Amino acid sequence: MKVAMYYNNNDVRLEEMPIPEINNKEILVKVKACGICGSDVMEWYRLKKAPRVLGHEMSGDIVKIGKSITKFKVGDRIFVSHHIPCNTCNYCKNDQHTICDTLHSTNFDPGGFSEFLRVPEINVDCGVFKLPEEISYQEGAFIEPLACVIRGLRISEIKPEQNVLVIGSGVAGLLNIKLAKAMGAKKIFATDINEFRLKKAKEIGANQVFNAKENIIEQIKKYNNGCLANLVILCAGVPSAARQSLETVAAGGTILFFAPTEPGVEIPFPLFDLWNKQIKMVSTYAGAPRDIKEAIELIKTKKVTVNDLITHRFSLKEAEKGFKLTAQASNSIKIIIEPQK
């Protein structure tokens, strides 16, 4: 089978691999669509494991099942979660599934940027979800990133009528805007340094958008009756954006650290100000099965639409072009790889 083998953001090669063999408790999936995630182009994270086949935002069809499989059949349209919690450790028992050691060690074989992939037994048990007919394969590629957003907003305890600031209007930021709007946010502000993305943020529901190089504190107060944001969502993993999140949150508000900086980066921490303003700070990583189920329902019912975020579709042969566009973060939003084309 053909795969897109990642060496670095500017070197993604079309290569051949054997179609994975499955055992009695596994399934083989024909990948129909897989999105390129922002984490796929974090070279500080990816290069240490290269070369490898990436891709975890996938949907496809079951083409072969193990003899012991009873809840799925050949032909089922599915979404497969790559990270699976054990559901038995203390983290899982306390609804902290995405800290679970098992979740951080599981994956499918090889990755979504391939014609076929093998789904291991643990993923089959609690990480395979049937794709409703109302959801296309391309929309199915948004289930995983939307699940991450759902978990983040749940952890941040967003409330209707809050004012929300989203720092960084890439795919994650835009999905946060869409979901915050669907959950009843009163006003949504968005920042970025890219005008293409700011325009998209405005199109999908942000009340006001600002270039991140502006005086954001002044701009938010201007359009928010002199107040800062009740919830600040950091979706840009750069120090300047992190500092901005600390400066733009209102007293009694919450900062959600959705995006990380590179390891080792330290941000000055105004402890007195944050203490005095009684700020809550939370972080989030990935999505758990409950978040995935909610993401499927939101996309199915069109409460959160995603097709308007797709800017490019490429074949495996063109995957390198997709990685370059994603890394450049200029005139693209979500790029979908379609391995069967």
C-alpha cells in the first residue's frame, strides 16, 4: 500500500509499505480522509520519531475484521481514535482520561496518511465509532480536533453570556469560536497575525477580530464596555501569545491553555496580579471517548459545522504540499488528505 512517510515538514515522501496483517481481535480500515493537525508539523515534537507515517484525524471503511469481532462488520463507515485510555486507573476514574499512561502509549498502525491501517484490540474495544450517514468522511476528520475543543471548554467551565477571547485563529482557535458560540457565549473576540485567518474568524462568528500585534487590552475594552475577557483560550503556542493570555483575562476569569509552547520555554508569571484577580488557569490535552461521542453528535446535528474550514484536499502523492501549507500557516485552514485518490 502507499503511505506518506514524514521525514520533516519539507520532506514527506510517497512510499510503499505492506498492508498490515490483523489478528482475531483487530480490524483493517481503508482510510478515506485524514486531516493534517497542527501537531503534525511541530518539528520539535515530530522529528525525534521520524521517519514515520503520521495522521490521527481520520475516517474510513472497515474492509476486514478479526473472527472475534461482533460489534462491527465489513463496510461500516467509522472514525477511529488513536489514543485510548485504560478506563481503570485513578486518572480515568476521576475523568482525567487524557493523563492516562495507556492513552499516551496507544496508536493505530501505521497512521492515517496511508491507504490502510490496522486498529489494535484496545482501540477496537473503546476507540472505534460508527460514522452516521449525516457525516461525510471529510467531516469525520474533524471529530478528533472537535473532541479536544469540547474537553477544553468543559474543563474551563464555560458559561452562557460569558465574553470569550480566542488567541490564535488556526483550526483549533476557529473550532473554539464555533463551539463557544454554540454554547451561548455573549461576545467572542479573536486574534491572529494572519489576515486570512482573522477574516475566517469573523465569518464564522467572532464579534470582533484583532491583529495580535495591536494593543489587545485596549481593543477588548473598547468593544466590551471597558471589561476584559471572562474566558481566554490560548490557541497559539508562542511566548508572546501566552503572555497576552495572562494580561487579557478579567478578574474572576479563566485562562485555558489549549496550545503548548516548545519544551523548556518559561513565561514570566505575575503571581500577585493573578492571585489578586482570582484567576483560574487550566490546561487541556486530547479528547476522551465521551468527548468524541459529543463531537460526533454536534457534527451530525450541524450544531457545529466544519466544512467551511476545509481549504485544501490532497492525495497521498501531494501530502508534502499539504504539510508545507500547514507549517506556513498562511492561506490555509484545514487540509485533508484523501488516500484513495
